Amino acid sequence: MKISILLPYKENFSPIYAGAVSLFVKDTTILSKFKKNIIVYGNTTLNKIYKLNYKNIYLKKNIIQSGSKIYVKQFLKYERDNPSDIIEIHNRPNYFHLINSYKKKQKLALYFHNDPLTMTGSRSIADRKKLLNDANKIIFNSYWSKKRFLEGIEGLHINSEKMVVIYQSTNPSKPNIYKKKKWITFVGKLNRAKGYDLFGKAVLKILKKYKDWKAMVIGDEPRMTLNFKHKRINNLGFLNHKKVLKIFELSSIAVACSRWDEPLGRTSIEASSKGCATIISNKGGLPETVTNGIILKELNVETVYLAIKNLIENKKKRVELQKLSIKNFFHTNKISSINIDNYRENLLETSAVSNKVSAILGKSLRILHVTNFNERHDGRLFFNTGRRLNNGFIRLGHSVLEFSDRDIIKHYKSIKDYSGAKSLNQKLINTVYNYKPDLLIFGHADLIKDNTLAYLRENYKNLKIAQWFLDPLSKNGPDYKKNKSRILDKINYTDANFITTSPDVLKFLPKKKKCMFIPNPTDPSFEVLNNYNNNNCSMDVFFALSHGVHRGILKRGKYDERADFVNRLVELTPNVKFDLYGIDNVQPIWADSFLKAISNSKMGVNLSRGEPIKYYSSDRITQLIGNGLLTFIHKNTLYDNFFSNDEIIFYSDLDSLSENIQKFAKDDFQRKRIAKKGKIKYMKHFNSTIVAEYIINKTFDGAYKKSRYLWDKK
């Protein structure tokens, strides 16, 4: 990976006179895993440069062209000679537009360190729409800045994954609170916008009342004279960054009382990191800079004075704020650097996938996804497989339209259309006509009729049709005949078929039809827990059945052998705490309640219906292993083709399962280690983006590499 970072024109990348942009780039680059592959481009006029891979763009004066245009032109010349994978442009949307016109395959990221509505290239709605369309990533220094960028286009883009907030940051330290001096410190331009007039007038009153306190003032402002004189006001002028941090380290109180809407406020971040009791105005992004501080709801001389006075007189409160500022500080260079590296990796990974898909059709796909999205159940099953695949398709850059078949049926039931199926099928035809999808994909959409599929095949020659199926297909398992027919009913109209059982053990599948295994996809937005890091789990083993979504009980006449198995397991496994749902009149749980229950367990049993056969697993495995529980699965699933005993625990029968559970209930170290490795591997190879990519590649016969998919090696 090669990364080019372009600083603003005249930004001094130097410890002598570094601004917020240079400090941010320097601090995060030093910690980046890609440090050796990063080149920083700038136009520094000072001799001393930060010790990084830096290339200075020397410019000659030109009365015809602006310095910025010449600057960008020279940068592009370097890019042509040594092209990068990602170009990161800091705080100059006008640079972005220029570079975007000439770039080749590079991905473009734009960082905003200031108010987007005040900057050339992002002031207008049209400018910002173009940036969102053309940029691969837009990084804001605060949520306030992001909100400003979205003014006028909120409805269209508010949830765009292209946008991310990464705060300015600093290195945390642990100064001795009790050795701090009685200093009140102001850092910034000495002007009205920064509120220096308010600070100056307030601090004069403070120093008159409290004879043992001093004020430290760091900054300059050649355009405005605000001179507050007092023998205990130390006007230090401009200081380099190291000296500023040293002053904060010794100061008890820091004040950032800006009148203007600061996009963020680096000085208040640095003050908090050095254990200052920090006072800030409620302007712009300033409230995002401190976790424990005083935010002034009203801003005037009196409110600044009273806030300082309160901290001087209430030492207990002052010390408490100082301690909490250090303890709760999260604006660290390490966190920012990790977040930046993560988006870089995702950008190139997505790029590789998108390029592969683009080779198929030369465009982003329109995907019409027909399955049960459970809209009538109030979000109870929001993390179902349909939505997981949707997330994958969308992350690949495709447009996805949800078509929730069972919800539509429920809505359109009538005397004339008793089941709602007639209305459902007509609505699908109408939707295809309006949406013109490239891919129509079904998941358990049983009421879509043959004649509907035949009609779509006849009238939309370029339309690809695929289906996915999750239910058990074991010959000796539940609903075998029914599940078999559900696949075969559509197979004559599909270009590809994806099942969570290995096709080579299912003799009923037609050999000439494309039938492929897919794993149950996990998703990083759903599986957010890391239970191997949770030392507060009160339960050992989690297991849940989810029968009777409507009634909350096992449906009449139904039998689930798993309940008997689990009851025997409990009897055989003493001194182990089981958390069970959907068994023995214990109600099933869903949605957030389900996740909360999982979060309290160390281990989970992945027990599927029917006899264990090659690769078949309940989709419950994604929630178990994906949330960092140590997961047990039957060895006959042959998941050992994908995972080792160091990632998932395989059992052969009830006794071996019981023995393993008791073993790892006593060995917390090994339990955590294996659970972590299992999650990492599952999330890496079986995530929704990769599974979605596989479905597209196979359906469209795309530029497909067998080695990319772990499950396709076997």
C-alpha cells in the first residue's frame, strides 16, 4: 500500500511552527502500520522538518496562476511518476476537485479540519454533493463539522458510509495533579473570535481577588491589539508545541472561551490530556473535546469569571475534574491512528472487490432482494441473514432494494386474495419493471410463483436470478421433503443457488445447476461483542431456541430434539451455569434482549436441527462465535476443514461435549484465547461482505479467484 498525504499550501510541517493539521498528520503517521509506505507532501518554508518520509514542493512565484494550482499541479507530477494507492488531502476541498480530475486509479480521501461551509470547494450544496459522489472517504474532525457538511443534503446522505469522524488527538500523559501550579492558561489567537477579550477581563478580576494565582497567555495576533496588563499575567507569545504542552502540564485551569463555532478545538484536547480543569464555551465542536470539564451555556465576562472563581475556591471539585480529565481521556494519537489505518485497509479491500465486480458488468449493480425482513415484528429479527447480505452488497458499492415478501402478503390479504400471494407476485413484477435490477435474489421466498419467474426470465434477458437457503437439508432431518422442494421449485429459473450445506452430500440437486455452499455470514455491525474480553460474564453456557416467533412457545404438534439433548447435557454437566431459552416453558428471546443474554455468557453450543452433516450449521453460529463466545460444534459438520481445535471446539457426542464444557469452564485463559482466535478467523473469512462478493461472482461468472474464499478450497 502506498499513501500520499497532501498538506495545505504553506502548511509548515515543522516542529518550529506546526499548526493543527501538521500535528495531526505527524502524530498519526508516526504510529501508522503503513508508516514506511507514506509520503507527506508540503510546502514548508522552514529548515527543520519532522523526521518522516517528507517531500517538499518548492514553488516559484507566478503572477498568472495561483500558488495553490501550481502546488497541486506539481504534486500530480510526482503522482504520475510514483503513483500511490490512496491520496489523502487535508483541509482543501478545492485541491480535491483538481486532483479528482486528473487521478487514475488512486482512491481519494478528504480531511476537514475546518468548517466545510467556509471553504472553497465545499461551500455550496452542489460542491458537497460532488465531494460525496467522488470521494472514497471524507473524514471530519468533529460531529459538528460533519453536521455542517450535511446542511441541505441530510436526507440523501446522512448515513453515508463514506463519512467518518476522527478527532484531533495527542499523546496522553499522567502529570502529578498535586504538583500543579496555580496557573490559569489561555492558548490561541489573542482576538475576539477566540474570546481573549472575555478571558482578559475575567482574569483581571480573578487576579485582583486571588493574590497567589497567575495567568499564562500563549499566542499572538498581529491583526488585533488586546493587551491586558497585570504583573501576574505572563504573555508568553508564540511557543512551539512542546513548550505549550509543558505549560498545560503545570497549569491547574485552562480556558477556551471562543465566540465563534470552532470545528473542534485542539487546545482544549491538549489541556484535558495534561490534567487541566478545563473551561470551554458551548460553541461548534468544542463540547466534543472534553469528557469532564465545564461547558459555559452563556458566554460573557461574568460567566468566565464565575467558572474560574468556582474552580479556585472549590479545590475538591478542581482536583476531581483534573483526575477525571486524565482518566477518561480518549482523544489519543493511538486511537486516531488505528481508525485511520482501518479505513485505509477497508478502502483498498473494498476497492479490490469493487474492481472485480466492475469487471463483471462495468457498473455498480442494482440488487432486488426478496426475503422476509420481518418488518411487522418491530425489529425483533433485525440481524437476520437477509440484512447481513444486504450489508455486504452495500459495502461492495451496490444499490439494494428490500422486498419483504411475508410483510407484503400480510398487508394484501383479502377475500379476493386469501393468501396475499396474487398481490405479492404482481407487486414483484411491478417492482422489477420500475427498479430494473441486475440481480434478483431470493431467500426462502416460497410464495413467488413459477409463472412469475418465467415471465421475468422472458422479459428481462439480462436479469440474473439467484437464491439462498439456510434450513436443514439432511435426509433424516426435520422438514426434509418440504425444504428439498422449496429449493427445487425455483431451480429451473435460477442462475445460481447458495445453500448452507455442502452440495456434494445432497444427491437431489441437479448436477447441471450451479449449487454452491456459503457459510452463515457474520457482520461487524451486528456481532459487536468480544466476550473473551469480558470478565463479568455470570453464565457459562448460552443456548436458545427461537420457536414460535408469533406465540413465543413451541408450536403445537412440533417436536425439537435439541431440547431433549440440552436437558440431558445439563444433567450430565454439574457445576456449570447454563442460560437457556425456548426450552421447558422458558420464553424465547430476540433482538436486543438476545444480545444482552449472549453478552453474559462465556461459551455457546452451536446445536443444529437434524443429524450433523457436512458444513450445515444453524445460523446461530454467527451470533455465538461472532460475539466472542467459545463455540462448540459437532465434528460431523466437518468444520475442521475451516477451523482448528485452537479456534472452535469440536465434539463427537453428548459425553465429549459435556467434558469439554467442564474443562473450559475451569480454564478461563484457554477459553478466552480460543474464543478470540475463532472470532477473528470467522469475521475475516465468513463475513457478510465476502459472502456477498462470492454470490455476485458466482452468479455473474465474474473474475473469480478460488483462493480468496476459505470455504471454496475444500
